[in-house]
Amino acid sequence: MDTSATIRHLQTLMGRLSPGEGPTSIPFLGMVSSAASHRLLSVSLPQSALFFILSGTKTIIHGENRIELKTGQGFLYPARMETIIENRPDRANGRYLALCLVYDEDMVGRVVSERSGPEIRPPLSLEALKTDCDALVGSSLNHLLHMAAASPDNKRLLSLCREELLLLMAERTDCLPLLWDAVSTWSSRCCRLIGMEPGRAWTAEAIAAKLGTSERSLRRHLNEENTSLRSLFREVRLNSGLAMLQTGTATVGETAYRCGYNSASRFAGLFRERFGVSPSQILQYNAVLDQPLAGS
């Protein structure tokens, strides 16, 4: 995988966004660009995702399991898998850079259903979720970024590009069913809805209606999954705040408000309690995606 080419496509995409916009303005795309090593506790995603390391090193810790991802490697991240994350910049260029592509239940389900083979779920293993990205995967990722820059409003086209990339990953790992199992739970469905509008004053009734069930049934389903709406609200809003801060496009106060917190200090306290760092520290870690990184 030619990461320098991917970085150039990413720079083109970023250059076409309006001032103040970041990757989080593109529903399926997230990005972390950092000039300092940092460690984050209790990180989770509302939807299953693919991570691509473009510069530096990422360490992922889940329970007793620990893996290290290097430049040019990818990772299949199941929805709501809570992990400790350590990001370290590349020694040569001083930058850490990673992309995150999220996938909803429908798209993961289509790709999994198209794969032939026994319906056997492999055990959850961080090592199994890690992938080496070859030239074809890199080309598909670059094509997606190019299309996102050229046709940002063509949702169908971008959906096809994302699905193509997931299909290629499905040929290189047998762990796609794990992404499906994670994203198709009631708690993940709730998280996806909340994550679309983390600042909205959601009610249990509204969420249940969106999911085509009754409030009573929804609460029962969540109880069976050992969680609650209150817990999911906090989980999604704080992780959404982390994603917003990592793009560096909003202040702590603006991020708090966009995530449903009227008090920036309350948001900051809960944020530090969950991730082990303050929101202002996240802003300090951020690095501008510039040309020297691509040429390093």
C-alpha cells in the first residue's frame, strides 16, 4: 500500500472542504492527525469500522490482548468494542496519521451474506482483526477518497466505493462476521442513531420508533445486552466529542454543545474520566495535515 499516495488524496479532499469543516463532516470518514504520542482509555465506536494507519504506530489493547499496527496496516474494528488506544508519531516525520471508515449494519450485512463458506464465527482476536493492506486495497481506498473529493454529494457512488473496499477486505480475512455480530445488536443500532445527532434531546420513545419497535421492547432488548439508554447516551456523546476534537475544527465549548452538554466543564470532567485525558489535551495533540508529511 502506497501510503504517500493515500495522503495526497486525503490532502486534496481536505482542501475542498469549506473552512472550519473536517473529516467528521463526511458521515463515513474520520481522521486522526497528531504530532504527539498519546494514550486514550475506553475508546469505542458506534458502528463497525476499518482503520488504516498512514503514518506512525497504533497500539490497541482489549482486555489482556494487545497488538501494534504500523504504517500500511489496517484493522477491522467491531462496533462498541471498548479498547485502550496508544498513538505514536513516526520518528522520521514526527506525525501520526490514521483514517477511519465506518460501516452501517446494512452494508456489513450485504458483504457478509455474499461471502460463501461455513457459518463459523472465529473467536474475537485483535491479531485476527489486523490486516496488511496490499496495493489493491490501497488503490480502492485512494479511489474512494478521490470520489469523495470529486463528487461529495453523490451518496450512491460513495456507498459503492466503500462497499468495494469492504468486499476486498472480506477476501483477506474471515473476521467480517465479527463486524456483523457487533453492528447488528440493539445497542449498536441505538448508538448509530444517537451518533448521527449526538446533541439531540433523544427520548426512548423516539429511538424505539426509529428502530420499529416499542419503548418497552427496546428497553428489554438493551437489558438483555446488559446496557441501558442512559449508558449508551454517555458512551456515544463522549466518543463523538473525541472524534470532533481530534479533527481540531471546534473548541471544547462548541464540542460540548454539539454533543448535548450545556456545560463545557461538565463535558470536560466526564471526558477526562472516560478517556484519561482532557479535551484541551486532545486539541494540543492535533497536527495539521500538510505537504511535508506526504513527501517524508
